[in-house]
Amino acid sequence: MNTTGWIILIVVVVVVIVVIAIIAATVGRNRKREADRRRAEEMRQNAAQAQLDAQEREAKAARAAADAKQAEVDAERLRREAQERESAAADARAQSDEQLRKADHVDPDVRTDRHGNRVDDGSRAADDRAAAGAAPAGTAPAGTAPANTAPDAAPAAPVDDSAARGPRHEAPRFDDGSSTTGR
């Protein structure tokens, strides 16, 4: 081969190498662009998912705030209801006390002041009669000895009425598991 042939061969090889390089660069660039597009799409999807998650968290936070506000409203309502009930109970107690004062004022056996309040003079006779069931005059409550009416009579011995009351109750017996009887 002569020199012209060599020059043409070298030029053709160089042109082929340049064309291959240009094609490789273009294909590489296209692949990179396509990869960048896929990556950008994934990033957009992740961002959209993150945005939905953020909105969901905001909604949960708003619900929690609303629940807290509702709990405060409920607590305030319960406080008011409790105050109303306390007030009603105090009114009922005052009315009951007033009825007791009126009853004490009407009762001839209870000493009261001009406002109907009991005057405690140290004797509990009226209260004792009321507790004993107000036994009729001349009779003694069950379980007590009749009072001696004669001024010079000896004091009466206490009356034993245990037979009339029936047998006394024994203490309960508990099974501690130490019994030797068979089952």
C-alpha cells in the first residue's frame, strides 16, 4: 500500500472512531436522561406520599385537638353538674333541717328556743323515750326491770330475760382444712 492508501485508512478509522464516540455519547446521554426522568418521577411520588402523610398527621392532630377541646367541655359540664347537685343536696339538707326544727318546735317533749332549735339541757329523757319506742306509761321497755313504786321498797334485782330472748349466737366456725375426715 502506498502512502495515500494509508492516509485514507487512517482517516476512515478516525472517522469511524469519532462516529462511534458520538453515537456512544448520544446513547449514554439518552440513557442518563431516561434514568434521570425515572428518578425524578420516583422523587415526585415520594414527595406526594410524604405530602399525604403530612396531611394525615395534620388531620390526626386536628382530631386530637378537637377531642381535647371536647374533653374540656365535658369536664366543665360535669363540674357544673356536680355544683348543681351539691347545691340541690344542700337545699335538701336545709329543708330537712327546717322540717326537724319545726317538728322539735311542735313536740312538747323537746325544749326549743324561739327559732325552733333544740335546747340541750343535759337530760336525754325525751331522746331515750323516742329511742325506746315511747313505751306507754306504767310499763317498762323490754329487757328492763319495772320501777319500784313503793318509796321504802328495796331495790329490785336485775331481771334475767336470757331465756325469753332465746339461745345466744355462737361464734362462727371456720374450716381451716385440717380436718381428718375423708371426703
